[in-house]
Amino acid sequence: MLSAAAPAAADTSGQADQKVKAILAQVQKIQRQVATAEKAYDDALAGVASSVNTASLDGRARDEIAAAATAQQALIDARVRALYESGGPIAIYATLIDSADPSALAANALVVQHLVAADQAVADHVDRLSAQASAATSAAERRARDRIATERTVAAAAVQVLSLLSEEERLLSSARAHAASVRAAEAALRAQATAFSVITSDRIAAMRMMPAAPAYMALYHRAAAATCPGLSWTVLAAIGQVESGHGRDTSTSYAGAMGPMQFLPATFAAYAVDGDSDGKADIMNPPDAIFTAGRYLCANGAGTGPAALANAIFHYNHADWYVQMVLALAKQYAA
């Protein structure tokens, strides 16, 4: 008897889907990391924009303060120049001393005091403007340094985002390739299985029963009736044709099956029947082999209905094509 080996299993589309789902789970994890990285990237860019804008404002403010300081300084220069062109404060005080009118003296003294105080106030204001301009310049320089640091932060954040996106694309490509290759292989498998089925059907339909010697035909009839009520002799005849051409080829098969009905020695020993009543059961003896085949089929339900018969034949040789072949030939023997 032949024994069927389980075919090597490739990934089915369902298994492929599971692998793709595992890959997509990794992608989703990376997507969450991308979201975080993009937030950092957005913050970094916003920081750069703010630094640039602030630096621009600081530059304009510094220019405005410098212009104001220059204008004030020019005004002071004009006042000082006018003062000294008139002889300066000493000349003014001398004029006051020479004045014979006490009221005019007091008035002139008051004017001089205001003039000197105003000059001092303007000088103080210029100093404050200069200090503010210096502070603004220092702040602008600090912000410029901050802007450089922020640009580096943006670069690092951008690299992180792009790296994660690249990994995400790699995983998705792997998922697409894996699913596509498995589905393509599965489609090829289905096509090949269909081709095998078509070949089997076509070849079995073309098969014809093989004439057997009268002695063999008589053994098929007697064995069915004696070993398995309900089993048609035609089934034994079909098996005899398929297995050995009704005894024409009784050589041992690659699986170790022997004799006209191709039994494995252990199976024959378990179900052996002395078909010719010579006191021994011989695997190579046609009566013994055919009667043993009837008993073996019956033990697997061959005489209890069509479904059970198909199952019994499958037990004889574990292959669907074998079952189809035996049943097709049995119909021809019965015709």
C-alpha cells in the first residue's frame, strides 16, 4: 500500500495577513514616534522664526535709538556752540554782575541757571540713550546666538523625522512585497491544484477496464461474497487492475508493497485470509491476496454504503485520485 506524505506548506493568504498585521503594528508605533518628532520639529522651526523676527525688531530699535541719540547730540552741540559763541557762562555771569538793575540781575541769573540745567539734562538723556542702545545691541547678539542654537535643534529634529519616515516606508514596502509574493504563490498553487484535478479527471475518464484471466475474475467474485457482504466484486477487480494489472506486475513498490494486491507486509499479516485453503496465507498468492483485500476493505466499512466505500478505498491507498480511479473502473466492470 502507498502512504501519502503531507505536502510542504507555504504561507497562506491568511498567514500572510497576520505577518502584514505584525508589520503594520510596528508602523503604527513608528507613526506615534513621528508625531512626537514632528511636534519637536514644528517647535524648533517656530523658535527659529521667533528668533529671526526678534533680531529684526532689535535691529530696527537699535537703529532708531542711534538716530535719536545722534539728533540729541546735534542739538546739544548747537546749544553748547551758541553758548560759547556768546562768551560762555562766565561772560553771562559777568554781564549779570555789571547790571545796575537788581531785578534784571535776578532774571538773568534765573535764565542762566535754566540754561545750564537744561544742558545737563540733555547730556544725561544722551547718556541714557547710549546705554539703552548698548543694551539693545547686547540683547540682539544674545538672540543671534540663540538663533544659531535653534537652527541646530531644527536640523536634529528634521533628521529624526526623516529617519522615522524612511523606516516606516521600508516596513510598508516589506509588507506590500510580502503580501503580494505570498498571494502570487498561493494563486499559482491554486492554478496547479486545478491543473492536477483536470489532468486526473481527464485521464481517469480515458481509462478502460483491462481484461483479466477467468481465474482472476472468479476470485474477485468469490472473495467479495465471502469476505464482505454488500461489497461489489467490481471494486476488487478495479483494485486488482490498478495495483498489478490483474497479477501481471507483482514487483515490490518503492513503499514496500508486495504481491498482486500490493499489500504492505504488516497490513497483510493483520488481515490475512487463506483464500485457497492450503493452510497458509501468502502475500504473493492471488487467492490469499484478493480475499485479504476484501476483508481489509470490509473492516473499513466498504459494504455499508457509497460514502463508506470511498473511505475504505482511501484507506487502501491514501490518495483522492486513487479513489476516483477505482470507482471509475468499478463502474466499467459493472456495465
